[in-house]
Amino acid sequence: MVELRLVDLFSGAGGFAEGFRRAGFRILLGVDNNPAAIRSFKANFPEAVALAMDIQEVTGKLIESLVGPVDVVIGSPPCEPYTGANPRRMKDPIDRLYRDPAGQLVLHFARIVGELKPKVFVMENVPAIMDVKDELEKIFREAGYNRIYFNLLKAEDYGTPSHRLRVFISNIRIKPRPHRRRITVAEALRGLPEPGAEIVLNHEPPSMSPRKVKRIARLRWGQALIYYEGAEGKRLPNLIRLDPRRHAPTVLGSSRFIHPYEDRFLTVREQARLMGFPDNHVFLGGRDEQYNQVGEAVPVPLAEAIAWEVRRYLEKSLQ
């Protein structure tokens, strides 16, 4: 297998990178400004350089001085400026990209891609970022890439036990063949010991008041305990009791799910299973930080499906 060298510019705990590692990529370096997330990345990729830095201070020159040449750059800049789940999202899409400080991080991804000139880059975000599609094409053209593809993929089509529709912006077309069947919540949670068992990492049950236990005991599969307001007044559910016969709804950093059969929240490990993480993938930091790392990741099975497409493209181009 040809060695392909990869850098992850918004690594989080390493879900995107884990998918590429499974496809034989060498993970050279991860960058994240969240201390708990970059500690998690380092724990899971001990051979990689882990930069606890703001991406605005990172340059292609710095990366090359640390790890040498790079074949592939991946990254998931924050989606909050673009997503409809954010009630404080700026009204004008152009402002989201150029005026929102978090939205501007996409520009820094493109800048570093332009400096490193990898053979392939893949940037993940919510589909709503396509409101600035023309601007993104222009930015990546200025970075040296004439053809830009907006690859819309559903995680559940590639072996992830939860729904997630995301766009993967790249200089290559990415269209993996979908799996024949979808994985259910029951299948995803199967085989885990009781919460609190020390043989499995991140599997401690969060505490819950007796009043809340009473309230969730009344929930049927698919029902939510609370709703919150997203952009444009949309009502969005949280604290959903999972239906074991279906795949789970989208796992977000703020998501907390109710176990299908027990009156309790899912543990961090159970939510990680809904994102396709292996049980040996560790999440560090406080409990809320761990849930955030899971919910902000690219699901591992989807990342792997993308990684094999990238590998096939690169191996073909080397022939």
C-alpha cells in the first residue's frame, strides 16, 4: 500500500482522522485550539504531532517544518456560523463567512491548503454552508484548485448508526458506494457492559434528578423531553428516547439521548458508538467536553468511506 501523508486542521478528538487511519493513511499532525480535544487526539494518535493552537496562527511553513511534505489535508471548521440550529446565525450568508470570527476559520483552512498544496483536500461542514458556494469556489480557486466539488453524503448510508447529512468540499469527486443496509441503535449498543464498568472507557452514567427520571419514564421511543429554538424560529428536539429499531437522529455536541429501554441518559461511550467510534478511542476532559468531542466529530465509518475514495483517486493518479 502506498504511504499517504495526512494533516487534520480541525482535529477535535480525531473521528475524521480515525477513518483515514483505517484506510492506511499516515496521520502526521492534528491542530485544535480546544485543550481537551487536542489531548484526546494525542491520546488516540500518539505518533502524530498535536498542535494546541489557534488555526489563525498556523502556517503551511510551520506544518512542513514539523512533518515534511503532505499529500492530504482534511478538516472540519466550526459549523455554528452556518447551521440552521443556531438561532444567533447572521442573516446574510456572506457575513457568516467574512464577518463571523468562527465563520472566518473556513478562510484559514483554504489559506493553509493554498500554502501546503496537497494533492487532495477535504473540508467537512453543514449543507447550509453552500449558501456561500460561489465564494468558496472563488477562495479555493485562489488557493490553486480549479475544480471544486460539493459532495453531499449521509452518514447512515455508510455504516453509521445515526443520521447525519454533511457536505464534503474537495478538489475531487467523492461518491462512495452506499452500504446495502443501515445499522440500528440496538445493534450499535449491543455488547456493552452496564454503565460504570471500568473495562470500557468513558462509560460512566451521568447523574439525573429523581424528578427528571420520572419525566423521562413517560417518554416513548422517538419522543423528546425538551425543544429549543433554532434559526428562523425552528423548534428542535433534545433528550430524545431512542428507537432501538432505527438509526439514531443526528448526534450533536449538545445532544443527550435517553436509552431505549432504561430511564437514563446514554453514556459518552454509547453516544460514541452511535458515531461509529471503536471502544478503544478515548475522550478526555470533563463529561460535557467528552460529549462535545463525540458530537462534533465526523462519524468514523463515513470518514473511512471517504478515505478509501481518496486513496483510490491518489493511487490511480500515481500509476
